[in-house]
Amino acid sequence: MKPCCWIMAGMLVVTTLSSVSAQEGPIVREIQIEFEGPETVSRTIVLSNIRTTVGKPVTRDIIEQDVRNLIATGYFYDVRVAEEPVADGVRVTFRLQGKATLREVVFEGSKRYKEERLRREVSQKPGDILDSYKAHQDALKIEEMYQKAGYPDAKVEPKITVDRDTGRAILRYVIFEGDRVRLKRIVIHGNKAIPTSTMPLFSKTKGILNEMKTRKHWWGSWLSGTGIIKEEQLREDLEKIRDLYHSKGYIDAEVRGTRIERVSPQWMVLHIDIYEGTQYKVGTVKIEGAKLFPVADIQKRLKMTTGQVFTPDGFSKDNKAIEDYYGERGYLDTTVQAVRVPNVETGRIDITYTIREGELNYIELIEIRGNTRTKDKVLRRELAVAPGDIYNTVRVERSAERLRNLGYFSKVEPRPEPTPIPNRKNLSINVEEQRTGNMIFGAGFSSIDSLVGFVEVTQGNFDLFNFPTFTGGGQKLRLRAQVGLRRQDYILSFTEPWFLDKQLSFGFDLFHQEANYYSDYYDESRTGGDLRIGKAINQFLRLDVQYSIQQIHLSIGGDASEEIQAESGTKIRSALQASLTYDRRDSVFITTRGQRHELTAEVAGGPFAGDVSIYKLTGKSSWFFPFFNGHVLQLLAAGGVVDAYGDTRGSGPTVIEPGGTVVKVNDVPLFDRFFLGGPNSLRGFGYRDVSPRDVKGEPVGGNTFVHGTAEYTIPVVERVRFAVFFDIGEVERDAYDFNAGDLKSDVGVGIRLNLPIGPLRLDYGWPIMTDSATGRSGKIQFSVGYQF
């Protein structure tokens, strides 16, 4: 036999013997379990996690697997196994060191945070099995919490003390806080094209520091949360700096590094090093592959043309503009490959858009998936496309945006799906429903209402006929009860936005209101309801018609003037009102551009019966003009007239006041007259103070008003804006009367807070044009909501 054959044969024998050894170990005759320290778990738990069994052979592989299984339970620090020969086999002994049970978690050295706050950061509680790895991770979490609060030197060390007799442990987190270090200043190095900072009021260009949320410490840092370095926020700021440079055409710009200089134990300076590079402009722009449409028509869609500053955002928008040009014509399979070629020497970037034209597609079916509560028709009526239409991608996305705006869905994803029919696609719209009902409890305060508490229940996807859930029909339901020191309101409101399955809204309101903040001499209560119907004439113009009937009661004190006491009692007011609204604002919440105009005509009494016969005409126009860096100028003009007719005309009695003054009471009831003054009109004057007055100097309202406002707002930090304003206006006693000499005006400053609970406005106004009745002292105005 050759030598190589002997070698192979020898290896085969060794392998065979090893296999036999692994399979035929000694027989286990006894299993012993010994604990080093207290017995932390039962014998049953140990036996259930091992494969070693009395009466069966044991091998090294089985023992190793048993050790791994016991360690994996999390109950043991250490597991050792010993074998002792006995008659006809072996005795296997498992020596176990169990993990301790936490008796107490202690925090030492903390001054910044109370123990209750620190406990929320740790994952182990008394009674848990002690895990040293978790203790270490929790220590790092506490360190991170301190560092975010401005303690960069904070260290946390977990120390474990175990009583081996009882198996109980104490976990101590020893905290070294160090000094709280504030950010004294931020120094930018290497910037020439973009200034370090600018004054927002006087510069159209934002500086680098103006883009950053990381700010140096100032007296208001306790409110804004600035003045310290937060790592995650700083990373976002560095990205913003890069994006700022890219938006100015500096495509190669980058932040090359940051460093922190400790100038004292409590102060540091942040240094940011910037490389600007070259500012690029657009060179040649080519469009290739266009056969279906003229290249010149496609080029008209492009915003970045030769000689303009090149920006990545503009590049992406132009690429999408070409895709949308084809998509809105039904060629949704069209792709656009954009290539940019920079030339560092010339500072130009040549752009080539290569188009691969698809085929014209039509919509075969529209399938909606995921709406488990909301009815299909509620979604379909919002779509701007229908089966058989050209597959217009722009209108499809507009349809998706309408569905998102309903507020019923957390996700709306439209996508085309192939069909067996050539040039036809199914439009699939996948949605995920979200909660549409809310119950809100709260309290508030304003300079008009004083202190109020309220509870409100709303359902934005209500269905009156879907028992028992009453959801899914797209209707709106609102129940609100509000009780305060100076008012009470109870309201039930219902709206069907698609009445009779047409784009026609219908709704009603039932209410009871009590107000004792109008005057010190009388209180007013209203109980009634209304029916509403509205129609969107086009995207921006809307017509609303409302019929209302109310019982209005004025409760007047005996010390009021004879003129006011003549208004005492209860009257039924039945009226029809029509409003025409034109709204092109970019947002109904924080408006930065656009306009809104509203004309309203109302007739009470006459053909509608009731005790009051008046007509009222009002108009309001608002304009919003954006300026640099988020500045917004808002202009408002409003006016109105109310007059009596029919049985109400001439119904105002003639009264004689104490002292012999003869007064002809206004024919128009007190509750229908106009007043100005307060947070929503002339802010330098008290609520309803701008008005004709009785012999006691109490405002009694008038039949004509004019009002104008100019307000300039400036962003300060996120959700906070600073405002300066000018208000002017007047109320005249008679209808269609105006006297420029009676005008009142004010100037002031204010703060706008856009909070998650709603917008808050705080203003202080100083009267300029005034009189002895309204006074010259300034007024603080605090309110919730939007004035414009």
C-alpha cells in the first residue's frame, strides 16, 4: 500500500473513533445542583434548561450546550460542570452562581435632578434580577440627559453591592455633575460669501447663525431652551449650514469641523470651520429625447436657465417639472435622467435632461384600500380624476392631497397598477385610517372672557346613520360646554359637507350663551339655533347662506341709564344671512401671503317674522405680503352699517335722563349694534370702549363702523413671532354716517405664540387719537385665535 493510502486510512480511523466517542459517552447515574451563595432559582428551572438526563449518555457537546442554555436564562453569572466516576457511569454536578435580586436603586450626587426624574431613566426596578449590562446602559442615558442640559463633564458610575448570604443587591448610581457650561458665543471661520449673522429687520440675506437653532446664552434662554450645545441639534444645524450654501450655488461647500473651547469653568465657545468653494451658475441647458412635444414648450417649465445660480433644489424641481409636464398629459411612464457637469474653472454647470418618453395611459379603475371605517364615497367624491380619464399624475397627486387634508388618514399613497388592457392603468389609493374623534378638557384666560374652563367633543368623520359607531360618513360633529367667571356657552354643531352627495355643505347649530362681560350695567343671554348651507363656487370663492332664530334676553341693573333700561326684556330675532367669501391665503393658520375678502348681508324680521326688523351690511378685506426672512405685513380694512326698517324703525322711545337730558333711543336693538376696542380691533382701547356713549359714559354702540389695521410680524424663534401694529377706527351712532374727527387710533407691540394647543396673542397698545371718554392709558390684550 502506498504511503498516501496509509495516511488516509489512519485519518479515517481517527475520525470514526471520534464520532463513536461523541455519540457514546458514559451513562449519567446522578445529577447534582449546587449554588455558590443563595439559591436564587428552583431546581426545576435548572433541569428544564439542560439536556443532560439520568440514564442517558453524556458528551462534551451536551455539557457545553447546557452551559449556554443556563447562561441564556439570565439567572446566572457563572455556570461550571464537573463529572465524577461512579459505578456504571458518572455523577454530573452543576455549580451555579446566581444573579442577585435588586433590593434598592440609589442615586448619589445629584443636585440638578430629583430622584423621581432619574428613576424614569433607568430600566431596572427593585425586585428585578440584577443585570450589570443594563446598569451600564442606564448610566450612559443619565449622562446623556445631563449633557443635554448643559453639563458636558457629567459622569455616572454604576456601583453594585451584593449580599451573598441573601442574594440581594443594592445598585448605586454615583453621579458627578460638574459645572453647567453655557455657550458664550459661536465663531464661524472661513465664511466670506455668507455673513455670520444679520439683523432680520434690515437684511434680506440670512446669516449663518440665523439658520441655526444652537444659539449663545442670553437672558431668555430659560424660555427658549438655548445657550447650551445639544449634539443632535448641532448636527442638524451643520446640515442647515451646508444647505444654506448649496441654496446660494456653493455646491462644494462643507463644514470641515467643529471644536469647543472652554474659556472658563462655566463658559465655552463653539468654533465652526467652513469651506465655501466656488459659486456655480447654470451653463448650457439641453433637452434630449423629446419627440411628442416641442422642446421649447418643455423649456418654459424650467426655472433655472443659463446664467442663473445653480442650486440642487432648483435642479430637482426642474427635473420634476419635466416629469409633471408629461404626467399631466397621461404619459406617466416617462422618465427623465438629469446629468450635471460642473466646470470648476468657469464656475458653470452644464445640464442635460434626457427624456425617455412613455405611452399615453388612461385610468381603467380606481381602487381604494385600507378604509375600514370611512365609506368609499367619502373618498371618491374628493378625487379630481375618474375612470376613463387620461392618467394625469398632477391631478392624481392633487386628489391625494385632498384626502390628506380631510384629516382622516395618517397615510395616503396613490400609485398606478398594470392591467391586461394596453395603455390602461388602475389607480390604486392605499390609506391608513387614524383617530378622528377627540375629547378635550382645558382652561383659559383672556382679557375679555377672564377665566374659563371647557370640555369639547369633536368627531371629524361622523356618520349620523351608522349605528352604533357613528363614524365613516365624513360629517362633522362638535359638542362644547364652556363655563367661566364672565360667560357660559353650550353648543351642538353638525355639518354635512356633501349634502345630497353634491358639493354642497349643510349643517345646523343649537346653542345657549350667557355673557356678563359686555357691560357693568347689563347681562345678555341667547338661546337658539341656525340652519346653514354653503357652496364652493370655485377653488377660491364660496357662498354661504344661514337662517337663524334666537331668543335674546337683556337683564339690566337699576343703576343703568334710562337709555339702556329701555332695552330691557326678551325679543325673538329671526334672520337670513348670506356671505360671499374669496380666500387665496396660503394657510388659514400662519398666513404669510395671499388675501381674504368677505361680504355679508343680513335681514332680520319682515318676511322672517320675529320682534326685530333690521338689515345689516358688513365687509372685511385682509391682505398678506411676505418679505425677507419670514417677515409678513398684514393689512385689514373693515366696515359695516346696520339700520332698522318696518315696525322697528321709529320704535326707539324718547327717554328723559336724570338732570333733564332728553335722549332718543336708537331704533336698532342694543345687541345688534357695532362696538370697537379690544384684542380683535383697536387694541389700545378697552373692550367695546370705542362707541357712542350714554349720559353715564357707558358705551351703547352705533349703526356704522370703520376699522383698519396694519401689522408687521417678525419670526424670533420657532413658534414665536414679534409684532408691531397700528389700528384705526370709529363707530358712529347713525347709519351711513362718518366723521373723520371721531376716529380713534393706537400703536403697539405684541408676541404671537403658535402652540400645539392653539395660537396665543399678547399685545400692548397705546392710544394715539383718543378722547376723554376712552382715555390715554395703554391696554394689555391677551387672547386665543387669529385676528385676521
